[in-house]
Amino acid sequence: MTKPIWIKHAAQLTTLASEIKGPRSKKAMSELGLLENGSLWLEDGVVQAVGTTKELEERYSARAHEAEIIDASGHLVTPGLVDPHTHVVYGGSREHEFEMRLEGATYMEIMNAGGGIHATTRMTREATEEELIEQTTRRLDSLLQHGVTTVEGKSGYGMNLETELKQLRIMKRLQETHAIDLVPTFMGAHAVPPEYKGREDEFVDHVINDMLPIVAEEKLAEFNDVFCEKGVFTPEQSERVLEAGKRLGLIPKIHADEIAPYGGAELAAKVGAISAEHLLQASEEGIKAMAEAGTIACLLPATALYLREKAAAGRKMIDEGVPVAISTDVNPGSSPTTSMPLVMNLACISMRLTPAEALTAATYNAACAINRQEKVGSLEVGKQADVVLWNVKNYQELQYLFGVNHVKSVWKKGVQVVGENERKLASKA
């Protein structure tokens, strides 16, 4: 049994505690549950007490000798960050496409030439499970070093039964061994593989009839995602995939309106998706429909930057009542970053979120986007003791000083997994 952890004298402790239990929108996204001179008592993997240092000293002074005491004077303390949209399991690399983009090639031009998703699919199909575990572990380690303690991961670089199952089984193995909590999403409908070109409806049938039932039977995923985009899957095909997943108990998500307005946001609301992702080109009607349905907008500002596209209308979505989460979108072609702090900065700069809204979007709302808000995303009694100590004094400074990793220490379920003086990682074992 590990010693209790007593974090004391935090210059600012952002608990994200609120009476609102669902995803937050409008003014609620600015309510951080701030405590000056804050304190946490972590024990048995959960948060046992939250309050000011004076309050916890009155309660725990007799047990101080039992605990490892962390002096957080001059530092910000937050919940562990949650990354709710990644493609973290993949083989190979596509750095040459970065140069192609700079020379003027578009996302769809690269994909139609055999690059993009198709290139990663070939490399992921060819990679062994051990090779994929090694590559994915490096990415998860980096996410952890940047303060992320819970990650959603999608399949989708197989687009055949064998490789889709391989990706999902790797996530299951890593969930058991890596310090990060890994939440799996099935995305067999990420693109139409070359062998099905011209037979798109047949591939949709293949996903529905051959892939989804096995994924559900083996309990390899909690969510079912589809890329609803012009030139990929139509709204009608996407709806078929999502409704089929719902019948099997998989919660719908959707890649929507990234490259062109295509009715993806409207479809997300129609099928009751927990979240719609990307949304760079979401229509006014789609935004209103998502607000009414309570669908979370999972926005990816690093992806827009990398593709040199205008960012999603995050400010407008929040003002319209859409709950907003943000994510790295870790993937080899359009967002090869593992820095959630950078993503928070970009959310402020390119989407006009306030620093408080960006922190909510990277913690509590991000947890809601993967149905984990009862466990993570805020520092409340009984929740997992996932905590980050930052080398800044407040949340405004965290967003202000961009492009720098300010993580000092990370605790996962009450165990220190990133050290104060070195980036030392710890596995669940």
C-alpha cells in the first residue's frame, strides 16, 4: 500500500468541481472551482479531501507523519488532463507529407494519391503487435509527460477485420500495463480502403455485418466512430454505421464537417452522438442542433493549424450553448503532437476560448466526451487521484506561456508517475 499524498499550499488549485454534473456550456465552462492556498489529500488511489491548506491541516495534522507531503507553494494544481480524441495506435510515419502540404497538396489530394490514411493503413497492417505496442507506448509516455492521464484511442488504420481487431486488442493490453487510462473507440469506417473503391456501400455493409458484431461481442470498444465527409462516407452511410453500433451497445461518435459542410453536426444530434469531432465547417443549423441535443463538440485546434485551415468556431459554439472539449488528435498525418498544453494555448489563440474555458475543455468536458466524468476530469472526493502540479502560479499563466511543457509532477490514481526532477514514468505494474 502506498503512502498517502498530501499536496499543500498550492498557489491555485483548480478543482473543476461544480453542481452541474453533465457537460458544461456557456458560463459554466468558466467555473473552475478555484481555491487559493489549496490542498489535497490523496489515499488509496482516490481524492479523500479537497480544501484550503488550513482546512486540511485541521483535519489531517494528526496523520501528517503518515503522508508524503508535497509543498506546492507558488504552483498551479489541476486535475489530470483528458485527451478525448486520438488515433494513438498506428504504424510508421508520414513526415514526407508535411513537405507535400507546404508545396500546396490538400488533405484529400494526398489521400487520393495513396497517401494519408491509406499510407498509415498499409504500415499498420504490416506492423506486428509488438511493434505497434512499442510505438504506441512512446506516444502514451509523451502524453503523460505533458500532463495527460486519460486518453481515448481510435482504431481505423486497419479497415479490415484483422487489423481493426489488432489495434483494439493492443489498446486493451496497454490499458492493463500503462499508467494512462486508455479508452477504446472502434472506427472501422475511417475511410474506404483501396480494395473497396467504387464499392463503398459494400464496405459499409462489411463494417456493419462483419466488424461491429465481433467488436461488441469481445467488448473491445465503448464507442463507434465514422468519418462523415464528402469523398469518404455520406451522411446516409454514416447514419447506418452509427445506428448499427447503437444496436450493439456502442455509443456513437462522429468525425464531422472537417473539410466541407456536409451535415455531420446535424447527424450527430440526430443519432444522439456523445460527441462530434473536428467541426471546422459545421453549419449554423448544425451548431444549433448540437446545442439542443447536448452533443459535445470535440475541437482539434492543432489539426487545423497543421493543415493550415481556419480553426473551428469554438467561441460561437460555447456562446450558442454547445459544450466544448479539446484534444490533440494524435495521428501521423494531420496532428503528430502529444502536447495538450499546446492545444489549450491554441484553443485560446485560434478559437477565442478563454483560459478558464480551455482548461474546462481539456479536463471535465473532455471526460464527459468519453463518458468518464464520474471518475476523472475534476478533483472531488471519491474521484480518481489524477493530479498535475505545474511550474506556473495560476491557470492564466498556463495558457499565456505557450509552446512550453510546464509539468512538474503527475500522479495517477495517487501514484507519482512523472517526477519533479526527471521525466520518470511508472507503469501500472
